[in-house]
Amino acid sequence: MIPEIEPEPAGDGTPFSELTTMRVGGPAERVLVAHATDELVAYAQGLWDTDEPWMLLGGGSNTVMNDAGFPGTVLLVRTTGISPVEDDALPEGRIRLRVQAGHDWDHLVATCVENGWSGVEALSGIPGLAGAAPVQNIGAYGQELSDVLHSIEFLDRERGHARRIPADALGLAYRDSAIKQGLEGVVLSIDIVLGVGETSPGRHADAAPEVLSEPIAYGQLANALGVELGDRVPIRDLRDSVLRLRASKGMVLDAEDRDSWSCGSFFTNPIVSERFARDLPENAPKFPQPVPEPEDAVTTFAELEAGLPVRVPEPTPERMVKLSAAWLIDQAGVRRGFRLPGSGAAISSKHTLAITNQGGATADDVAELARFVVQRVQQEFGVILVPEPNLYGIEL
């Protein structure tokens, strides 16, 4: 049985400092709360029919609002629920789940681990709601949502109705998607496909079999578990290890830990050309990115006889590498715990990639520190860091 989650109350004039994990930002002029999908659809369609500004907000873990607040309506998504979906096309040993957009992401992961469904266990501890996951294509410790996403139910503004969009039509990439790039609408639910019940013997002769995780694909996680890349471990062990790793970096929400008063990683890891990366220090972490296979250029005899030009193969795409934003920040001289004089915002004392609210920070404090970090990294390495969270009324 999957427990229900109580929706959070909100009211007009609620400050974003109470609606976001960064805990900064001025008030919302009006707040609507959708507890059911029908409400979410009705509210969104009604707001589209007006000229007033409005915004959709989930868990607030990826949002930084300016200190003046938002002069319009904030629609809070609080629809919850997880249910299996019958799908005869699935191979044996797989299960398809439908998750409502307002469902807490880590509650979903915990539920999957408890039931022995593998595929999202490395995404433990990520704050936010399920409906936001495909927008960013969330990922951590070698897993990404795109690995398991089947489809989404999407209220499409242009079409005026809800439709199901398969995952391969969403343009999912590193912290990116067609939704993030401008596909306008509201995610109502997501469908994911997970593994079911592949087990190993328990640790002791009389112990029950243990459900295994997906193969481990991240070095730090493998080291923490004392195994090799590609190994599989009991799924609960993997979740516990991820939660410990995230907590050690202030990446698990904790009211008592101000290093977790943040929006997680403030900057994405830059992706640059292999040629550019050669000029960086030799010890700079560099992760080669997959190179897409060029499509065959075929010209038929009929096309030649018709006088059409011969198709020329596309040039091979330039090789790209992903850099570590945390390493760049640290090597640019911005250390853990750094803060500008008089500011309530600081670099996390546990992890240089997070900007945190150490108590009483304003959105201006956060923005000023973010600008400083961007400038230092650009001056030192010629790399321009890109913020990961959505910034409203804030320029870097």
C-alpha cells in the first residue's frame, strides 16, 4: 500500500522564501493550489485565458525568485499518487508506473526501493516533485530520468488539451528537454518503466533474497560501496549510500543544516569542445561525451536521373567533453564556505557547486555571489558557467 502525502497549505501573499528550498524571494500576489489533476487542468486553462502573469511551481527546489516577488498568480502542483499501468508491450521483469506531477520525488524513489523496483535508486534524495523531473531530465550518480522515462501526460497550451508524449519525443539531454526549450504546457503525470525483483541470495544462509540495484555507473558511488563499476548491490544499500553521499554535500534537505538551504547544484557542468578542453590544466576533470553517429547519405538512381544533386554526408560532429563545474569553481579560488562581506549567502561548506542561504539571505545576496563565481571562473579558465535553477527577475 502506498501512503498518501498531505498537501501543503498556501495563501495569497505567501513569500517565495516559504515556497522554495533556497528560502529567498518576495511574495506571490496570488496562490492557487491544485490537489487533483482536474483542478490542475482547470486552473492552468483558466490562467492561459487571462492576460495576467502566472507561473507553475512544484517543490521550489529549482527556483530562485527576486526580492520583489511575483506580480501574478502562482499555481502550486500538489497532485499525488503512484499507480501501476498495464502494458502488454513490456518485457518480463519490467513494471510501468504512473506518477502524478505533484508527487514528492524522493517519496517515489523510497516507494520503488521498498517494492523492489530498480532504476531510480541512484536518484535518491533529490528534492522536488515528479512533474519537474522531465523538464530538467534530473540525474545523479550515474542515473538519469531519461533512462527510465516512458512518457508524460502533458497539457499542451498550443493544442488546448492533454496528450501523451513519448520520452523519445521530449529531446531529453543533460539537464535539458523540449519543455525547457519552450514547449509550453503543464506536466500532469509521468510514466516510468523499472526493473522488478532481480535478486541475489541474502548475506546469511537463512536470510531472504535481496533485490539488486541497476549496475553502478558512477565511480564515487562504487567506491563508497566498496565495489566495481558495473556491479550490482542490494537496492536498499545503494539508496542508503546515495543518501549519505548527498547529505555529506548538503544535498539532502534538512531544516537544521543550512548548507541544504539551497537549490542543489547552482551551475551545470559545462560541455565544451575537446579542442577547447586541451588548453585547460591537465588535472582538470574531463568526461568525453557520446558522439552521435552521422546519418548515411544515400542518393537513389531515380534521383540522379531526375537531376537531383548527390547527397553529401554530414561532417562528423566535433567531439565534446563535460567539465566539472565544482572543480572549476574551487580552482578559481572560490572555496567551500566562501561568502562576500555582509552577505547571507555563501558557498556550501561541504560542496563548492551549491550556493546556500546561511540565514537571512536575500535573493540579491544569492545573485551577487553567483555573479562573482561566474566572473572568477571566466577570468581563470574562459568558461562561462550556466545556472541550473530557474531565475526570476535575476540577471547574472
